Amino acid sequence: MVELRSAMGVVSELPCHVACVMDGNGRWAAQRSLPRTAGHEAAEAAVMDIIEEARSAGIRWLSLYAFSTENWRRPAGEVDILMRLVRRAVRKHAPALHARGVRCRFLGMSDPRIPPALVRDITDLMTLTSDNRQMTLTVAFDHGGRRDIVEAARSLIRADVPAEQVTEATFARHLPYSDTPDVDLVIRTSGEQRISNFMLWQVAYAEWVFPQVLWPDFRATHLWECLDAYRSRQRRFGDVRQSTAATGEEPR
Ligand code: IPE
Ligand code: IPE
Ligand code: MG
């Protein structure tokens, strides 16, 4: 449980791990008769606003879905501009992210089509911020939940783990960034209501909210609306007893 404290004492309970499917950039641009890539460009302000709001609110884990394994199907020109925009953002915001104590990780990142210069800048950012502990920001980039599960299976086989010793806990230890806690709250903007291959293992018991707002317009006030919705949910984890509210702790 993470508590938000003020001079008045504990004022609210926050999810430990919030994950965002940042959707709607293309529609944001279309509404303005702009090319889709203008929406990706405008998304940067939302990303930085949400990182800072989440960090200052005391959310310890924030994950952002930036590029899926399926997004490679998009026109080459759009993919190319996306890669350039991500590189520009990584270089521009690295000092501020580090100064604010944000540990940055990139989940996925295995496709050889990712430009080497981008891989270098991302590696530098991860190294620079690796000792930070205020908040862990996981950017899911060239990410697919199914691929992570297949990779975990391969890793278990390579480690010669006997079948009867494969439990949910041992399996989870073979996932990338296995220290990441389960997701408590997923926010998918733009009104779309699907998972799109996002952190499939980790969202097993997440609460979901689907605000209509398109990602480039998503700001701190929208985040707080989502956090309010989360607080009103009863989490039962399959049990029938009164939920343990928004703490993410399973009933014992
Ligand atoms: C999300 O916005 C960004 C990425 C998937 C990279 P979209 O580009 O999917 O925007 P819509 O869904 O077409 O509006
Ligand atoms: C999911 O959005 C991936 C990201 C937000 C990075 P998409 O827009 O690619 O998902 P679909 O195609 O609508 O499911
Ligand atoms: Mg989309």
C-alpha cells in the first residue's frame, strides 16, 4: 500500500503500480487535419506531465506502453518518425528524469529494426538512472506480453528447471524485470477497451479504466480522475470477503 500524506495526515491510498496504454495520438492529429505523426509529437507533453505527477504523488511504479511488437506493421515512415521522436525525448529529458530520482527501464527492445543510436541513448539513460529509487518508470517499447511469456518459458528450459518445479512464482522470476510488482491500475486512453498484448502476465488482476480523452490531451487532472475511480473499486482477488480497498493486498 502506498499512502499519500499531507499536513492533514493520510489523505488517500494510491496504487503501487500504474500502467498506461497511451492511445489516441493518430485520432488527435486527424481531428486537427494534421499527419498522424503530429499526434506522436504532441504525446511527449502528456508523457512528461504524467511522469512528474505520478512521481510527486508518490506512485512508485509507472509503466507506459509506447510501442508494441505489432506496431511494426505500421507504415515505415510513421515508425521511423516514432523512433526519432523517442530518441529526441530520451536525450532531452534524461537529466531531469535523473535529477528527480526516476529509475528508467525499457521493456522489450529486442527487435534489430530499432536504430542502434536509439538503443545507445536508451542504454545510457538506463545506466544513468539505475540507482534511482523515487519511482521506477518502465517504458514498454517494442513490447509484447506474449513474447515475454515465450521468453520466460525459454529461459526456464535453458535453466533446466524440472517441470514439476515450475510454479507461478518461478515462472514470474523468468520474466524480464521480474522485480516489477503486478499492475494495480491500467489506464487506456481514447476509449478503446482492449489489452493489445500489454504486460499480459502482470495485469492479471489489475483494475482497468478507459477515459475517452486522447493521449496527447491527457494531463494530471485526468490521472487523478483515474486514481479516484481506482479508489472506488473493490478488489477481491477471487475471494468473497470485503475487499482490502485499493491497497492491492490480497485478502488473507
Ligand atoms: C498510440 O496512438 C501510439 C502508438 C501506438 C505508438 P495511435 O497511433 O495508436 O493513435 P490512434 O489509435 O490511431 O488514434
Ligand atoms: C497499443 O495501441 C500500443 C500502444 C499504445 C503503444 P495500438 O493503437 O497499437 O493498439 P490497437 O492496434 O488499437 O489494438
Ligand atoms: Mg491506437
